[in-house]
Amino acid sequence: MSNLFDLLVAGLATGAIYALVAVGFTLLWQTSQTINFAQGEFVMLPAFLMLAAMHAGAPFWLAIILGILLSMVLLGLAFKMLLVDPMMRHGVLPLAIATMALAIGIKEAVKQFFSAEASPFPSIVPTGDISILGHAVSLQSIGVLVLAILAVFGLTALLNRTSLGHQMQAAAQNPTVARIIGVPVERMILLTFLINAFLVALASLLITPIYLAKFSSGEVLGQAAFIAAIVGGFNQVRGAIAGGLLIGVLDNLAASYVSTQYRAAVPLIFLILVILFRPQGLLGRAEERTV
């Protein structure tokens, strides 16, 4: 029973990070019909930017700030202006292929200029254990879970309780009508890309101390977050959050009770079942498109 409790807490912590990345998938799709298959590499890269800043002599807190700012410039602003905008006029499929190429490029660049070996990364949350209901639980898992939940709640409050959030939702739901009523749609779309860049930088900061900084880590993270977004509902932020938590817990339980060798297969099987019986996702809404 104690082992199950530990697995659930660790799974929720990992799932909360998946949720952050999955929310980015959802936001980009809602506002610009962009599927970013480099999302996993977007999570991997900020950790190396922070490590580079620390190797240059910057203290950890300054490296975090620099890493987040550089991520927002490179993975938000530059990504939109240099790749998404030119490719979008050619359709969703060429853009998806371009993001796949970008993922390979980022991975190989990190491998070439940093290292092919895994590097340790400092944690912003304390290590050690804490007793909860008689169970020893990792402080790192609790800290990661709390910070990720705070970020998700902050984003939800921004979207639902502020004028800026309402404009973002209007731009996502019907950009034509939004323009008519005076919503700066292009600015809202750019803001979405910047928010996604911030979320992946935060996810990188939280998950890298656990799994180390590796050039190949983006593959697993991107796949898990993509599955989470589809399972929860690709057109709903709340679906991405629920999907991330669910996949995180399912992945941890599969590793312990099924097999570490086949742990990745269990979320995929669950994904297939969701697509077969509820293709819009567990919390998603069915969409109709005119063709």
C-alpha cells in the first residue's frame, strides 16, 4: 500500500509536467492550428541554455531567468515568425513536417554543441523525504507537483478571469468575428506562442533534475505530452491537464506492475482505446468542419 501511494504521488508529479507540455500543444492548436512535433525538444533545450549560463559563471537564479527569457525569444517569438508564419500558408501538413525537422535539428545541435552524455541539473525544490499520512514521500515530487499545479491554475485564471484571456479565447474560437469586434488576433496568437515557450521552460526546469539533461529526452517527453493532449481532448485546456495527470500515473503504475520494458506501450494502448471509443478525448468536444 505504501508503494502504491508513492507511485501515485510520483505519477502525479510527472503527470503535472506532462500537463504543462500538453497544454502548450492545445493552446497552439486552438489559436493557430499548429501541431508542434518539436514540443519535446522545446522542453529539453531550456535546461541546456540554463546549464550554458551557469558554465559561463551565472548563478543558478540568474541562469533560470536567462533560460526562460531565451526560451521565450527562441521557442516563442522566433519559432512563430521564422517557421510557423512562412509555413502556415502551405497548410497544416507541411508545417507539421517542418516541426519534425526542427525537432531533429534541435536534438542534433544540442548533441554537437553541448554533450551526448547526460548532465546533472540542480533542483529548485528541496530533496529528501516528508511524512504524509504515515508514508515517506519525496519532497522533490511534492515540490514539482505544487509548482506545476500553481502554473496551471495561473494559466487557467489568466484565460478565464482576465480581459486578455477572454480575447485569447475569442481569437481561438472565431478569429474572423474577433477581428470585427476589435480583438488584436495576431497579437493574441503571438502571446499564445510566448506562453507555450514559458510553459516548456518551466517544465524543463522541473523535470530535468529528475531525469538529467539529455539531448534525447525530448522524444519521450514530447510523445507523452502528445498522448496526454489527445487522451484528454486536444481542443480543451482542462482535457490536456487531465490527460497529463492520467498518463503520468498510468506510466508509473505500468512501470511497477506491468514491466519497465513495456511501460511505454500501456499509454499507447490506452490512447488507441480512447481514439476508438471517444475520438474527441475524455474531456474534449466534438468538432465539425466544413470541407
